[in-house]
Amino acid sequence: MRAVVQRVSWAKVEVDGEVTGAIERGLLVYLGAGKGDGDAERAWLLSKVLGLRIFEGGEPLEAGAKPKMDRSVVDVGGALLVVSQFTLYGDVSKGRRPSFEGAMPPEDAERAYEAFVRDARAAGVRVETGRFRADMKVTSLNDGPVTIWIDSARSR
């Protein structure tokens, strides 16, 4: 599985003019599933997302010190906005039109996406979502900016 994770002050996703998910402080997670991804890859990726120490707010700072990223979304009571994003598996190594051969078939990818959301909620995190296979409009205010790319293939 792959995710592009952005620390946000707020984010929302709309489908046909209707807001399907919105969060304040937290993480906007663009999530894609690849062929061969299973429970182990999903669990690994979710633990990375929930454990990313990319929020500030730990130790008091000495005068002139820069804030340190030492808190996770769980630590700061933040939320996730999870948006399905099969295009994270776009391969442009040949030509200019992306190939999506590496992406999981839609029916399986939807189950993987729903399982990621279910598991995140089970971990006690507030999770909002887009709508799988819909044309979505995502708006956010990236805080930092902080953007992290995570690929479960690198966990092997």
C-alpha cells in the first residue's frame, strides 16, 4: 500500500457538491492499494501513519529554539481524512500516459480501503472519508508544509 500523508490545519472532501468528510487539525491521507497488498501491508502502513511524529507540542522550548516534531496524530488528538487514490500506483517510466498496472483491482482495493478506515477507527482515531471511485474535490490547508510518502513495499 502507498500513502501520501499531509499534516493539515483542516481538510475536506466533496462529491457532487456534498461534503463527505471534513477534519480540523490532523492528517490528510491519500491511500492507494497495489497488487499483492494484504493485511500485513495494511497494518504496517496504518502503524506508520498513526505513529508519524510530525506534530509539534512536546517539551517546552528554550528561548529561540525551533519547535520539534515529536508528537503523532494520536498524541495531539487529531483526525484522519482518508481519500482513496489509485493514481499513487501510476507508472510513468514509459511514455507520458501513466500505467496503472500496479494498482489493485477496484473491488479488492475498495475492501482494502474500507479495512484501513475500519482499523484506524478501531485504534480510537476519528476518521472521515471521501467516497471510493467517485470524482472528489479535496481542499486542505497544509500545515508546515509537511508531506510524507509511505510505501509498504519498503517495509520488506
